[in-house]
Amino acid sequence: MRTMNHLGTKVLEDDRLILRRFRMDDAQAMFENWCGDPEVTKFLMWPPHESAETSKKVLGDWISRYAEDDFYQWAITLKEDGDAPIGTIGVFREDDEVGMAHIGYSLGKRWWGQGIMSAAFRMVIVYLFAEVHANRIEARHDPRNPNSGKVMLKCGLKYEGTLREADRNNQGVCDAAYYAILAKDYFGAAPGSIQR
């Protein structure tokens, strides 16, 4: 049973960022800006790409899935820097029965600490609640990567708990700290408490 109104990967935009679908010509920037960097991928579930060819294979899979209305994978681009992607955000798992979307993201380290990922995540939250009609948006991180949790908190997600040794990433078996926001939290929030 589907509770969400799946609309696929639509272009999302604010005053600083454009979130768009990936294209095959993004492979080199994707590899150089984040996928080939062991520091960026340290706490992720996939190893750093060995070359732009690896990035191209991943892009081929994503692009082929854009025809599916329940596939969400955005390239993060900065308006001031042109059209090259500097990171990605997407729905990595969903559960239609409860209206849940699990978000994952990564960003090139050159752009860390500038509020870019929290801005991108906020746009995705607005889209998933207002248009896709999700009921729950969740994300998780390795507690050894606290900056990822700071992004979640900044976007209005609440810390729900840590599952011990329940996940695996490039550091091996790890704990998983879970955060979530519900539609009723979002729509019932005081004005300004969750920045759009």
C-alpha cells in the first residue's frame, strides 16, 4: 500500500543552491569533488571511487532509475560556481506503509562548514513533506562523525537513539545514531523553527 505521492527527483532551488538530476557529464566532477576522497567517504558505506570511470558507472545506474517515480537522487550545485555538482543527497530507503524516507548525503570537503548540506537537506524535507506527503524523514550517522548529526539537528530532526554495532561503513561495524522528523513536527512547528 502506498501512502506517499511519489513524484521523483524534481529540481529544487533556493537563493544559493540548485538540486538537480545527475547527468553523465557529471562523472569527473563527482569523482574529483567527493567520491574519490577517502576523507569524505571515511564514514560512508561505499569505498572511495578509484577513477571517474567508477563514478560514471554509478551515474549510469542512477540516471536509468530517474524514470521511477519513487527514486530520489539529487546533485547539489552552487549557483555561484556554475553547474558542477559538489555533493549529493537522496532517499536511500523508503517504506510506503508508514510513509518513511531515509536520507543519505555526502559533500566535498572543500564545501564543509558553510551550511550547504543543511540548506540542501531542508529543501528535500520541504519537498518530501509538502509534495510527496511523507510522514517521517529519518537519517543516521556514525557517532564518530558528529558533524553529520549537527546537520540533522539543524534541519529540525530529533535524536531518537543509538543502535549499538548495528551498521557497517568504511571503518567496519559501527554504531548508528538515528534522527527523525515527523510531518506533524514540521507542519506544527513554530514559524522560523525549521528554516525553509
